[in-house]
Amino acid sequence: MKRMSKRIGIGALILFALIQFWPVRRTNPPVVGDLAAPPEVASILRRSCYDCHSNETRWTWSSRLAPFSWVVVHDVNEARKGLNLSQWTQLPLERQAIAPQKMLDKIDIKAMPLRRYLWLHPQARLSAEDIATIRRWVDTPQ
């Protein structure tokens, strides 16, 4: 029994070492048209949203250590597909008009920022004041 546990442990370590060689592609394409928001809103969005929803991702240790890296890179790629704040000016005007409200809706139902992101990035948590600031921005005619 003890011998079997030791073999399983060694096997798990070998597997963990081997999966580190499974490549993931971490990219930060050029910013082609950033969101223009008031400074207080931009600051909140940069702190809480830009790591996933922009081309300015800060790739931390979790994006370099498999299997965590697979999840992180997948989440960033999916987030950029949904809304990339570094390509804001490339969005159709209709989408630019509704995107802030959609962002606020996701925040209100606590779908964003992702809980698993907040585990490693607690500074991204949105306070009631942060949400109120975003709400005022959304409610102000652009």
C-alpha cells in the first residue's frame, strides 16, 4: 500500500513536470483604439477588467504554470472575443453604445470579474463605490 502511494506520487510529479512543456500562447497584440472613459472609470476598468478584456494583459505566474496556464489563457482569449477594450474604436458604433450597459449588467449579477480571477487578484474586486462610479458613467449620455 505504501509502495503504491509512493508510485502514484512520483507518477503525479512526473506528469506535472511533463505538462509544463504543453505550450500555451500568451499574446498582447497592439492596442488599436482604447476605450475613452473618464479617468476615474478608466482607473477602475484597468484595475478590474483589463487583464482579460484588453491587449494589455499582465501575464502572471498563473499563466506560466500548467494546468493553470491553460485556464488563464483560455479565459483571456474568450474575454477578448467578447469585449476587447483595446479595440474599442474598432467596434461598430451601435455596439459601443450598448457595451457599457452590458458591462454594468455583468457586474451587477456578479458575473464579472470572475471569481476565480479574484482569488489571485483581490485588488480587482469592485467596491460599492466603484460600481456606483461605473453606473454614473453608464447613465450619463455620451
